[in-house]
Amino acid sequence: MLKKLNKIFYFLIIFFYLSNLKTMEVKVLAMVNNQPITSYELKNKILTQIILSNQTIDQKTIDKSKNVAMNFLINMKLKEIEIKKKRIEIDYADVQKALLNLSSNDIVSFEKKFSQNSIDYELFKKEIKTELSWQRLIYTLYNDKVKIDEKLVDEELKQILSQRQNSVEFDLSEIEIEVNNENRTSLINQVLEDIKTLGFGVSAKKWSISPTALGDGKLGWVNLNALSPQIMNILKGLKINEVSKPIVKQGNVLFLKINDKKKEIIKKEDLENLRKRIIDQKTNEMFRLYSNSYISKLKNNSF
């Protein structure tokens, strides 16, 4: 009988309690389609989350990180299984490029942080490789389905130009969390409390399931016209450094922060660059929706 994987959490609450991460013996905590998640992997992921978000390692921080780390590992196992099934391969150079970006071009110091805190750096590299492979898989599966109506984009740009409207862009950061009916309210409150006390970037590293998490959740500059009407209306009412209310998207919950914003008078010669940025942003959003939908399907159909 198929069961939703999030039911594992209820088992873990009873079975698993990390009283001491450093002395814990290795046990199998859960099986995902016959692939084990071990206590060593969970310990390593919890410590990675805590260290990379510059938090103190104590029991309270560990307890708050457990479910997030476990859900991350479940998703990783599902992705690994699917990547292997579809025979997706990426180059070592792609992993190195991602690590350079995450380490601000100082991989040596970045890796040293892992060794100093007894964290398995190779497991972290494996996660990066899996995520990059997953992105390639989603592109391979859905590239033909991602179609942006460029005529509508052109009409939108013509309207902007004819009305001499300004181009509004936001420098955004995001936190995306996975919730269910049982934990939605408590999880949202925990994230909001951490944003308030720890800051948005630290909270993104700790909670977010988005690939942007390791980069403090930073999305970069996004044109207002490329956003959905729902998000557009929410952002219009926010000031710089304000965080949005929780936004429900495909069962997940999204928090957005405006780091900066700018307005530019659109000139005719600028339209092509603006057009390309809008198309790219809409395309990336569609791939993201397909990715979330695919992992949810795998989770719902897995043992």
C-alpha cells in the first residue's frame, strides 16, 4: 500500500531524539523506496544547516532543525533514485562552479569550515551534484512544454512604452517551505520567528527547500511584469527590507523579501533587453513549478 512520505515524521517524533549528535551510533531511520536514510546522514545535514547559517550548536537549534533536515533528505533520496533511473549525468566542472559560487570563490576556506565542525564535506558535494542533476532532469523532461507566449510579452512591452510607464524591478530574496495540513501553522510561525530573530538569509539556509537557499535565498533582480498577478500585488505594497506575508503556491509556502527596488524610464532601445529578462524570468518560474509538481508526485507515489 502506498503511503505519503510525510507520515514518516510522525514515526520519527516517537522513535528519534537527538540527545547527543556527536556520540550517536549509526542507525537506519527511514527507507525511501528501499533506499536508507541513516542517522549519520541526518546528523550531518543538521550540522550543515546550523553551521552554514552561522547558528550555535545546541539542543534547541538541533531540535528545530530535525524535521527540515529529514524532509530535505527524503527529497534528496527521491531525486537520486529518479536521476539514476533517467541516467542523468553532469560534469565535475559544474559541481566545482557551484561550489565556487557558494564559497565566494574560496573553496579551501569553505571546506575548512566543514572539517573544523566534523561535517562530511563529501556528502555536501553529493547534495550539490544531485540538485544540479535534478535541474537538468527537469529541463530534459519539460523543456518542450515550457512555452512563453512572446506575442503577449510584446503587447505588454508596447503598452508600457505607449503609456511611458517606468520599468519596476525588485531585488528579491525568497524562502520556500514544504508544509502539510498538520504542520502548516506551526511551521509558518517558526519561520517568521526566525526571520525576525536570525535574519532572512540565515532563515533561508535553515528552512528553504529552494536551490537559492545556500545563497541566502537571493533571487536577484526581477522585473515586476514577469511576476504573477498575486505576487505582483503583494510586492507593490511592500517597502525595502520588508517581508511578504506567507504566499501559498502549489501546497508550498513562499516568503519574499525586497532587498532593493528601482524604476527606470523605458526607452525604445531598451525594450529588447527588458523583453528577454521577462521571458527568462517567466521560463524559470515555469520550470520551478514543474520541479515542485514532479517531486510531489514522486513523494506521493513512493513507499
